[in-house]
Amino acid sequence: MSTTEPDALLGPADIRELADTLGVRPTKQRGQNFVIDANTVRRIVRTAEVRPDDVVVEIGPGLGSLTLALLEVADRVVAVEIDDVLAAALPATVAARMPARADRFALVHSDAMLVRELPGPPPTALVANLPYNVAVPVLLTVLDRFPSIERTLVMVQAEVADRLAARPGNKVYGVPSVKANWYTDVKRAGSIGRKVFWPAPNVDSGLVSLVRRAEPVATTASKAEVFAVVDAAFAQRRKTLRAALAGWAGSAPAAEAALVAAGISPQARGESLTIEEFAAVAENKPSAGNGMAAENKPSAGNGMAAEDEPAAGSRSADETGSAQ
């Protein structure tokens, strides 16, 4: 671990003073809730098992609370920030509070969904307090675009954490759960209270650990083909897969044939299938040209069943988990 000043991390007074100086007011639009507790950010770094040789990418660093804690340990930190004011201020904060490590920090001023390359060596870890309104899409997009990321720890809304880490058969198992498992082994890694944030959110937060699969899912189907099955299955999650996949396959009998060929009961529902089983179904999709009954066509939109929508007041606006 590098040697840093004992007061290098940001506390509640530091956060508010910095925000006042910059004229920053956290916005709901960007899901901004700044961590104001040094013990919490150090706990996140420990839970993420950040190593001295890690190149860590951080999404949405805000005022820099977690950034500074990461710099205490990691070899290099690359932060991606969309907010103009925050992006402009963060390098100066790092230089002022951790001058010996400032050359180990890089800032990318961009929307994380648009970033396709990062400066310096390939990242080995992702650690982030993700904005709740875009948590799942951002997470899966970064995992998809940067396969060098081996370990990930994200802090998200507790409800989203439960969905990401859910196992088949769980009532909250859905699109985020399955797609996260395409890339990683996922597990819940702890809970975070509301009082460590400014402003305090009206929901609890959770930590999710995602470790890159040692071997990719064994399938001849592409990611896009597998994800198409996942989206179709959960767009009508209360229906049997024979019915839910009718549009995807071209007809209910064609969906049944694909399911039987994959060794899956046509009467099963999407919430019971593993990512490997979804891949097997994708491999057995009937050839095009079977026709699609109008009543079986999937509705336009993001493929999120009504029961998958966040509860009223939730800040998780997009749970489809689409990696572009």
C-alpha cells in the first residue's frame, strides 16, 4: 500500500466544502449521491480486493471520495465522469490531497456508455458507486467492452444488487441476473446504509462482486443470439417459455421444438433457466421463414416485463441490462 497523509480522504465537511466551492448540487437526473464516509470507501476497496498492481477503472467518481481510497492501494486509477464541473475539478482534488499519487490518476470526461478505450494499460478491475438510474446498462457495457477486467465491485441500489446476484428460481431473477452471468460469477458482497451518502437516498445500497468467468459460456451461439432469447423470455415472464418464445422462434410450436432440442421443458419459465440453458435454446433456434403470428410478436421497447420494473420511488430507471 502506498503511503498517504492520514487526512487525504474526504470527510463530510470536505465534501460539502468542495461542493460549495464548485457550486455543485447533487442531481436526481444523474443519480448523484456522494459518499461522505472514509471508512465506507476503504471498506469498498478492501471488499473489491484491490491489489497494488491493479489498474482500476471507476465510473462516476463524483467529488473523488472513492477515487482517493482506490489510489491509496491501486497502481493506477482511471475515472470516467460525465459531469462537466466534476470532471474538471477531480484532477485538482487528487493533486491537492494525494500529490504523490497524482501521476497514477487519469480522468476520462465522457458518458461511460460511449467509452470504448481508456488511457494507459488495460484495466484489471472495476470499482464504482454506480448512478442508480443507469447501473445495469453501464455495468454490462463496461464488462463487454473491456474483457481485461477480471474483478468488479459495484455499489448499487439494494434492489438492483439483489437482481444482479439472484439465482435461477428466485423471484427477482431476471434479465440483469442472466446477462451478468454471461460475463461473470456474481454474488452479493455486503450492504451499505443511507447515512454515508450526501444527500441521503431514500433506498438502501448493496455491494455486488462480479468475477470474470475463467472460461466463457460454452456455446456456438453468439452473445447477441443468447441475449435475444433472454429478452424474449422475460418480456413475458409469467408465460411458459413455449408461449414467451413464440415470437422469437416464429411460432409456439417452433419455440417448443427449440426447447425440447435444448433439453428444456416447454412448460418451464424463464426464471428457472441458467445462462447455459438460455445458450442451448439459442443454439436450437429454428431457421427463419416459419412466420410469426401477430399476437405473438414481442412488443416494441426494451424487453422488460411489467413486474421487473422498479418500485415507485426507485432510482433504478433502466433494468434491461443491454450491453451494446
